[in-house]
Amino acid sequence: MMMLYVLLGAMSVGSLMAMMTDPFSRLSIVRRPYVAEMKLNAIEAIDSNARLRVRTGLRYRVFGMAKNAFHILASRYSLRPRTGRGASVDRIIEEIYRLRFDPSKLLLISGDHFSSLFVRNLGVFYYPTLDTQLPATDDQWRDRQLVYLQTLAYALGVFDKTDDLATTIVPIGPWEATCVNFHSYPSDTLYGMLYALGALLGREPARAASYGEEQSVLGTREAAALLLDTYRGALIRHYLGYRRRVFDEDLGLIDPSVTMSGAKDIVKRESSFYDNVVFWKTTHLAMDLGLIPTDLNFLARLKSRILNTFWLDDDGHFLEDLSAEGTSRRLYSSDWLIVLATRFLDPESPDERHYFERSVDYIRAEGIAHPFAIKYQQERRSHRQFAVVRFAVPNYGGDSIWSFWGMEYIKTLLLLFRSTRLEGYLEEADRHIGHFEAAMRRDRGFPEVYDAQGDLLQTPLYRSVRMTGWVIGFDQVRAMRRALAGGSAQRTAA
């Protein structure tokens, strides 16, 4: 009986510590080390990153991982934010913006149980944050700039004090954090930071393609330039370490023997298409930001090698990875759509459009965007997932529908229509937009993930975030669609 009391007491203390170190809890003791304010379209910031302490001991990392598990379980069986019944799509978007893009909070996160910083968010799920062509109120635009800047500054302050990169930064005290990997060394953490710097400097457009007039003025350039200057040495060090660790200079691609975590971090892969494209873009950004010498020939050769290695012309899609199973079964994965955020490929380029057209044909034939866009793949493939994910959410990285990749697929359809005027692309885009709007009204939010039938994903151990800030991608999709509606070019039947 005494052991039971001790166990219950330890669990209670651990739960309290998890809540007190949750930056979004009313009980939180976590402080913001970098606080920015917007004054007359310019940023004024108080930088206390020097006070940050990164704890690397095993007990801190175990606590960091246990804390994330606690929040996932607590979120599954507790009430989480949702809009009022009968809310319109516009109202849902506005409420999510207020909830997630809040500069009074430490971080920009996906929502709910994701109270730690998955740094890839800056260059993947939240890459549209600083799109100056996306209509926004003055308050929305101010808040987006501030929270994005503060989140990047926090990540830079932490990794300035570490020897290596990690997928996730976990706050564990007022000025303390630890770094953990879910579930391997990250392919896209450095990319996320460099992309955010590029966007804050106005060098990355935060959109897949231009679609309208400028709506907002970027006010973050000076603050971002100061961050780049302050953390230049750490960024160079991390780029060189990242490249040494993951890139096979002889093969000219990501080393297949290195297991990496990217956006599809629940799956074990070997030199995936996603990881190679992200390495290309990370190197491109490092050159553009002056961290390493510019070598356009290297980038061109790398891009050509990636396309020659991963494009399956007989199948009409990109190969998921270079594992034995991946190559023998010619596996597909929807995170190939990272080519839009990175601008690795352009659906409106006559030389590159066929990659998108053929991929859309494959997706249609396999039902990967059914009932709406888009599943990671047409089958579950649970055996390729890490054990903890396979146990808790076996369809998470399989045949579930991911709203972010769905937005990237709809953008692809809209851009293909814009360049080809084939009506079938627009009709499919409109169908997916309609499905998402209906699901938003039904679920009273914008979920992160749906199950294969299009319902909010939930298992006994996991429930999808209901009101994720990824809705900014949907807002971007709607803006692109409105821009097309205002066009006068003649349409033809697909």
C-alpha cells in the first residue's frame, strides 16, 4: 500500500510540474526571454536570451519526454478550445488566429498538447505566417509578426547553447529548457530556423506562388537582421555539423544509414525525398543568408540528383525513401508536397509541371485525396512507424488525412489550373475546399488530423488538435481561390 501512495504522490508531483512548465497554462512559471512589441510598423524587443539555461542531463530529457506524454494524454480526456455552435468559417478562422497567434505567449505551436516547440513548424506547418499578400486585420498582422519573431528568437537562444540540434525544445523552468528528439535526429530543425530568418528579413515570400497585391508591410527586417548577426556563429556551426552528420558527399544525397525525423517523424525512413529536399533548401538558405559560400552549381547538381533518384516515371510519383522496402514496393508519401514551401519545384514552370500533373493523376487513381485532401498514403503501413506511435495512434502517419498537406495539395491544384486552364483542377480544388469548410463547421475548429473517413482523429490515447493554427494555410488557399475568381482568362474543360 505504501508503494501505491508513493507512486500516486510521484505522479501528482510530476503532473503539477508538467502544468507549471507548460507555457500555455494559467499555472505556468515559464518566462519569455525575448519580448517584442510593434511600434509604428517597427519592432522594439527586449532580449533576455542570455538568461536561458539548457539542461542536457538524462533526468531532464526524460522529464521533457514524459511531460509531452502527459500533455497528450491529458488533452485526450479534457475539454479543449472549440468555437461556439453554428460559427461560420470566417468566425472559426478569426477565433483560431486569436488563440494561436498570441504574442503574449512564449511560442507559436500547433495547439493543445503540443506545448513544446517543434522547431520545424517555422518552415513547414507555419511557413505562410508572414505572407504579405494574405489579407489580415492590423491586429492579426501585428500578432503574426511578433509571435513568429519571438518563437524564432527563443529557438536561436536555445540552440546557441547546445552542441547539436534536436526536433523539440521543452521548457522545464522559468528560464530553463531541455532538448529532445521525437524520434530521431532532425532533418528540418535548422531549415525551420533559417526559413524563419529568411521570411522575417523579407527574403522568403511565405507562399508557394504570388497570387495578389501586397496587403501588409513587413516590419521585422531590422529585428531579424540583429538576430542573424547575433547568432551567425551558432548557425554556421550547426549547419556544418548537420551536413557532416547527414549528407554523404560521395553519394551526393542524404546518407541512407542515418535515421532522421522530419514532418513525418512517426515513420522510420532511409534518405527520404522529403529529407533530401529539405537539405537542398537548408543549404540554399545558408548560402542566401551568408552563412556559407554561395555555390549555385552544387545546388543545381543536388536538385538534378534528387529528381533523377526519386522520380518514378513509370509510376508517376516521387519515391518515399531509399529503404529496401521503399524501393522494392515503390512507396509513395504525400510529404513530397514540401516542394511548394521550399520552392524546390514550380507547378507553373513548363519544365517542371509534369511532376505535379503526373502526381495528381496518381493521387486520383489511388484515392489518396478521398474523401478529401490528403492522406499520407493509400495504406496504413503501421510496421514502418516507431513503436510508441504504432501502439497509440497506428494510422497517424498512414492513411489519416493531414490538413496541412491537404492545403498544399489544393494549392497545387489551383496553380495547375492557373497555368493550364483545365477545369478539372479547379473543380477538384473547390470540392476539397467545400469538404474542409463543412468539417470545420462540424468540428467547430480546424483539426490537425482526420481519420481515413474524414472524422476528427481520436484513439483511446490520442485526440487530434481541434483548433490548430495551421488554419493559416486554409486562409491562404481561400485567398488564392478568390484571386482566381477575379481573373478573366477563359477556362477549358479538363
